[in-house]
Amino acid sequence: MPGKMHGIMGEIAWNSLSEKDRMKWNLSGQWPSFAPDFIKKLPQPESAAGKMSVYCHFLDLMDNCGKKYPEFLLPGNKPVPHGAADHNLNSCMTSFWNSDQKSNRIVLRTFIERAFEEIKKQNMEKAALYAGLLAHVLQDAAALGHIFPNSMFYDFSPEEQDVHVNYHTMIDFCEPDLSEITPDILGAGQEEFIFRLAMLLEKNIRYGKRIFFDLLKACRENDLDSMKKLTAPMLQSSIYQTASLWRSLLYVNTASGLKSKSYSLAEAVPYNCHPGGNYRHLALNKNIDGNRFIPLKLDFGNGPRIVDNGIGLSSFFSARYLLEPNAFRYFQGYVGLSSECLDDQYQEMDVEFFIGLDENYNRNISGNLDYGESMKKVCSIKLKPGRAAEKFTVELANAETLLFGAICRPSVVNGEKKYSFPHIVLANPELVNQVDCNE
């Protein structure tokens, strides 16, 4: 993303803050004496907004002189990736690996922690440098050229008629109309803040995957209007992320009386999914029946009702989520067989819904839902036709990976093995710090 766009987005994000929040940042109209040389050599800013818009260029300005400034590098003096990071903490754009949630989390965690350290010392000017560096990462993660290996553009969309298409640059220079937003405080504590911001980042990356082919097509056709329309949601989300980052740094970890709110796992982005029976996938707020979607419907003991906060799955499906240890204490919800789709249910079926926790980032790849000894099964519920949904509450402790899934063990019907792929409803799956005791 070119400096101009970083500056525009930074200024919009800064102006999205309330006057009170801008005053709390207490930034002067000049570069601090301890700013790195690649900042101090620039003309003095005309305002705090101008300063923060320049700080949003941070990684571009630092370029290859990072070794002179280890406080702006990752642990081990690793350069900070522009946008999404692969599993080796390299920038995806120059890698041949896709984005890795753990690596993205490390980037956010490292510099949010450093910013908080400066804020505790009332050094807002130093904290603002880290806030600008993080804004650069978030903003680059809103451009497809920074969230995918650039070789993918030409692998999936080869050039034709001897015309070179500079996908990366064309996408970077998209300048849709963007507007100020209302930022939020992302959590009551540092861990929750990091988790919520990370999920916003992952949602932007997921959106980028969904527009990938349409955007490359628009680039090939030099259709600027379509390019702007496709990229606008990502860039607008990045402004929200940036402004919410800057606002949250002011209030999280202070005596502000913030209270943690529940987080629906239906809103989270899993880092890995295993396809379910008949190769269905995870579906938000619906089940998949053949080639159509049907409402999530579950019997909570008083007859079937629609579930509007849930996940539809089937047996042989699993999903893994990267938690931020200590962000939330419990995972709770309800699970049962769908009350809408009954033709794949029978009394002899042996289907188990289970929840697993791992204190590490579990990378084990398994075709049979076996994720190694480190993944501890902490909840197991047998699913049977006609049975009301069952509530579960799982203590997360220090888990970094949360897994849920369902598996079918074959039953013998008329002398033959039979597997079941029933429609399963996971309702109100919430990460919470206070258990809901109401049935």
C-alpha cells in the first residue's frame, strides 16, 4: 500500500476518535527527540493527526534499516512483516506460504505489549510510534497484495496477449471513498483486546479470499470502479481496526472499570477446519442439506426453535480456534441434533460431539480427527434423535487451541456397518468470563 493511502487511512482513523481520546493521547506537533532518524528527517507534522498519519507509514519508512532500531523488530530481531505473516513470520507477499494466525497474533501481541509498557510510564509519544507501526500492519492486511503470496496472482490468473498485469500495484493503488467510523474499546483486559483485534484482522483476510478471483478479473480488465467497490470493505474495516486499536490502548489495562463481554465463536475465524460428512463445511447460522442451506433449528426442551447465533456442522467435522490465554475463562453453549432435518437420524446411531483443548498452537493434521496427545478431550456428549439440546461449560484454563468436532462410530444395522452424517447444531457458542447459570 503506498504511503498516500496509509496517510489517508491514518488521518481518517485519528479523526474518528473523540476529542477526549485525542486529548488523552496528548501528542505534540513535532517529532519526539527519541524518534528514529527515518522519522525525524521528515518535515515536522502540522498536527497530531498529521503525526499519526505519518506513523502509519512506519514500516515503509523504516525500510531496510531495522537492525538499527531493535525496539521496532520482533523478538530475535526478526523484521515485522508488512500485512499478513506466514508461519515463519515472513511477509506473505514475498513468501510461498499463506497467512498463519499464530504469526499474526505474535505481531499484534509484541507491539501492543510494548505500547502498554510506554503508556504505563506516561510516555504517550513512544507509545504512538508503536501504535503507528501496528496501524501499518493492519492497513497492509487490507490489501490483497500483502495477504497472499504474489506468485498466486499469476498462478491462478495468468497473463494473456503479452500484456503484463501488475496486480500488486494496481490493488495497492485502489482509492475508494472511505469515511470516519465509531471506534470501540476491544475488551476489558490486554489478552481480550489482542484476541478481538486479531479476529478482526482474520476476518479481513477471509474477506480478501472471497474477493480474490473477482478482484484479479477486475485488474485484468482495468475495471477501476469494480476494483474500488471490491476493496472498499477491507479498507473501511482497517480504519475501524486502527481507530479501535488507538482507543483501546488508552483504556484497557487502566482503572476504567471495563467489563468483559462474551464473544460468539460463530464470529471467530477458525485457523483450521476438517470437512464433515459428505464433505460439508462449517456454516454460520445454518445447516447444509444437500446443496441448500436450511435454518438452524434446535429443541431446548420446549420444542424446536430457530437459532440465530450458532454453527451448523455434521459428524467427521472439526474446527480449531487460536485463543489468547487468559482472555476468557470458559467456553459454553448448547449442542444437539437438528430439529429441522431428521431424515439422516436413527436410534442406533453412535455420534459424539466433543471439545478439546491444547495449551499449544496445535498444528497436527489428521484425517481421522486425531490431534495428538497434547489435545485433551474435556467434553463429550452423545447425540441421539429426540433428545433435547445439552448445555456444556468448559473451563479454558491456559489453552491456546480450542477444538470442537463430531465423530460417528459405525453401528451395525441389518448386519451391515452404517455411518451417520446427521445435521448438528451448535447453539450460542460463547467465550465468556462469567458462566451463564440460567437454563
